[in-house]
Amino acid sequence: MTDIHCHILPGVDDGAENMDEAVAMARMAWESGVRTIIATPHCNLPGEAGNYRSGAMTRRFNTLKKAVRDAGIDLEILPGAEVLCTPNVPQLLDEKKLIPLAGSRYLLVEFFFDEHLDAIDQLLEQITERGLVPVIAHPERYEAVQQAPHAVARWFHSGYVIQLNKGSILGRLGRRAQWCAEWLLDRGLAHTVASDAHSDQYRTPHMDQLRRTLEDRCGSAYCNILLRINPDRIAHDRPLLAPDEP
């Protein structure tokens, strides 16, 4: 499996606090069948460290990769970020300050949970106009989507990537998020599922229970698309499969 959304980079956000925890997360992911993780620290949070593209961020990614390798864990770590979409994102893109997933055309983006649909639509369009493909992190957690989940169908068919959270599907992020995630899965409106892991103790990168749950609900073919094929294609900057494709 490939996990495209994981807060494993230590000491930069509310994810791994230090390198020991990051290595523990890497080991946990590996033991559950994950072979590649894209490290996605929060980016562009108001009033906090921006975690924009910089030499310092590159060194942090490289230090994590070395620590995981030195621990004997054969897990590939790739750079990325989870970008909070605010009105300054188009300018940040023009200035090349944002880190796409694994250097690809895919940009992982999140929104304030109470953001209005029209504002989300506008920012997604502005990202697309700049030649990037938005990967919408955990739309099932947004209040507007919970009230009108058909909005995700419009995003899906517009070419945006829909990424659901492990915790939502397993019922760990509230009943409304779980209901919305299941509604989307049942209609084939998700491209990938990721851990959105923050720790080795809670919201972990362990993916085995998720895989079994998805196989039971969606079947092995769709589960394979969600956990292996599409996230791997994102990591290698390739077009994604829709659930009804071979």
C-alpha cells in the first residue's frame, strides 16, 4: 500500500513530536503492509509555521528518510504537504512556495471545516488553472459536504481527486463523517483512502484494519484502487483510475 497523507515528519505540526515517534510510525505502517508514505506536514496554517518549500524543509525530509533507513525499515518516504486553502494560495503557487505530493502535479489541499462550497469551488478552480490537480483531503469531514454530499460528485467528475480518511471510515472521527464517507464509497466517488496519521498511539498509520473493512464493504478490486493503485499513481505522477476502470 501507499499512504499519501501522513503527518510523520517530526517537530513541524501536530503530528510526530520527535524522530523516535516518527520512526515508530514508520515501523507500524510497514508492519501493516504500507511500502510508501508521502509525508504531508500541515502547510499555510494561519499564525503557525508555514512549512513552505525551503532548504530547511528538504533537510527535514532527508533526515527522516535516513532515520527510517538506519532503523532497518525498508519504507520509502516522499515529500509533500497538506495545504490549508486560504485566499493566498494562488499567490503561493505562483511563487512556487507549496510542496506538491512527491514532486507531482497533485497538490493535497484541505479547507476549514465550516468553509462554504462556493469558496471551496473558487479555490479549486484557481489551483487547476495553474496546472495542478487538487487532491481534496477528507471532504467527508466538511460541514458543507455532510449537508450536500452530491457536491463531491461534481468535484469527482471535474477531475479533482477525492481522498477519504481511514478514521472516518472506521468511525473514529464522528458519525457524520463516517456516514458521509460510506455514502461516497458506496457510489464510487473516492479515488484513494489515506491514514492522515498523527501518532503511533492515536490516529496511527496502521492500515490493516482499514484494508479489511474496505474489502468487506467495497470488494477487493475497489479496495486495491483506493489503497494501492491510485496512491501509487499519485506518487509517480500518473493519471488515476476511476472505480469502474480495469
